[in-house]
Amino acid sequence: MTIIDGKALAIETRAAIRHKIEASHIRPGLAAVLVGNNPASKIYVNNKRKACDEVGIYSEACFLPEETSEADLLACIHRLNNDPKIHGILVQLPLPKPINERVVLDAVAPEKDVDGFHYVNVGKLVANEPGLRSCTPLGVIKLIQSTKVAIAGSHAVVMGRSNIVGKPTALLLLHEHATVTLCHSKTKDIAAVCRTADILVAAIGRPRFVTKEMIKEGAVVIDVGINRLPDGKIVGDVDFEAVAPHAAAITPVPGGVGPMTIAMLLQNTLQAAIWADERNGRG
Ligand code: NAP
């Protein structure tokens, strides 16, 4: 059994991004937009900016007060859409209640939508056309690929059908030629479905839900879940200790999918900058 080291893979990916930037004339730029004073969101934004610094991506943050109106937020995004230094715009979710999240996400220029949440990018993902893909699902695919287990022809089971993790992960696996089953809270006998998986991706937000009885011997298990227990400990959706001996490869929590999500954000920002440079060259 292999424990897939997401931290090491993320460091490797970030080093490759840094080398690519150093060797080119492109200076990618990322803007993070945060509304309100959520301390966890502030930490996420600052971590992302630190990661940008390390690889040579210019970054800036727009910290807007909790009472910011939707119109003012849209004006900020509009300004960033028109700023040539900025190639990626990240709107930290959740947004305060009165603001319509969908309207805001769709206000980001699709070519700067490094989270892959804009409907244009969602459509491109469905159609399997080039576009910016969501970071966590991209990281999941890289982690599976790192095991050298073939995705093509495998049966992949994805637990969770959210727009930001479950659905895009299922589509990426489909485009990698897996046969995909997407499970959710209404799936009947989910344990039996999971037992048929060569590749199991758990993204349901239920601590240690996946037990060894739900695993096919030798499966690849990717745990996207981040759950805080009452004692403060962070655990995934998979009962790691029990499942690991039966898996061919498994990601830990923390240290699995999480670090790859940020690495993929940097990769998307670089990709957006390369595409912008190509468009400018053409124009
Ligand atoms: P979400 O929007 O709450 O969606 C959860 C999904 O899981 C829903 O589709 C739900 O089904 C399904 N589900 C819930 N309980 C279930 C059960 N008992 N059996 C089967 N399906 C069940 O969550 P999310 O945003 O996708 O996030 C999922 C987890 O990943 C969370 O722990 C989150 O913190 C973590 N996450 C991690 C990263 C990272 O970078 N590592 C990034 C994003 C999210 P229904 O649709 O039927 O309700």
C-alpha cells in the first residue's frame, strides 16, 4: 500500500511552475477578493498569496468590508477583469448572504476564472474543450496519476455531487476514460457501489464515513473530505487507519488533496497568463 504524499507532489508541482515562470517572459498575476472578516477565509487568502510569492506569481488581495454591496463587489471584479497585470481572479467563498454568489462568479471574466466556476468554464468542462478547470478536481486527477494506476478503463466511483468537487471530478475522470458512477445522499446501498470501485473519490464532508467494508481490495482511494472533530482534530471522509491496509494507494488528511488544490490554483493562473500572452501576440 502506498500513502500518496500530496504535500511532496504539490512541492514538485510548484517547483515546476516556478521554473516555467523563470524561463519565460510571462509574469502571471492573481487577485483574491474577500468580503467580510471570516478569519479562516483570511488565512486561506494569505496562504494563497504566500504560495504565489514562492513561484513568482504577482498577487494582490482586495479585502472588502462585510457590508459591501453586490454592486460594489461587481465594480471591484470589473476593475480586475480590465487589469492587464491580473490573469486570475479568485473570489473567496462563502460570500455574505445578501450577495448573489452566482451573479458574482459569472461576473469574473471566463479567461481569468482560475477557480473554474464560471458557467462558460463549466460548459467547456462538460464538452471536454480547453478551459480553466476547478482546482480540487484537477488535484484529484494529478494524485491518481501519480500512482501510475490506469484511469482509462477503470471503474471510478465519486461520492458527492457538489458543483465544486463531486461533479467536476466525475467529468474529469470520464474524460480520462474511466467508467464513472456518481453517488450522493440518496444513493441506495452506497457501500455496495463503492465496493465495485477501482478508484474511489470521497467528497461528502462526513468524518470517517468510508470504512474498510466499502473498499475493493487494491483500490485507489482519494479522500477530499476535511472534517473537524469536536476535539479539534482534522479528519477526512475515509477511516484512514482501517481502509489503508486494503488500498493500493490512499491519500491522507491532512497532506493529500489540500496541498494539491493550491498548487492547481497556481497552475491555472500560469495557464491563464500563457493564454492571455498568446491572445495578445495574435492581437
Ligand atoms: P457539499 O457541497 O456539502 O456536498 C456534499 C455532497 O456529499 C453532496 O452531494 C451530498 O449529497 C453528499 N453526501 C452527504 N452525505 C452523504 C452520505 N451520507 N452519503 C452519500 N453522499 C453524501 O460539499 P463539498 O463542497 O463538495 O465538499 C465535500 C468535502 O470536501 C468537505 O469535507 C469539504 O470540506 C471538502 N473539500 C476539500 C477541499 C480540499 O482542497 N481538500 C476542497 C473543497 C472541499 P446530496 O447532493 O444528495 O445532498
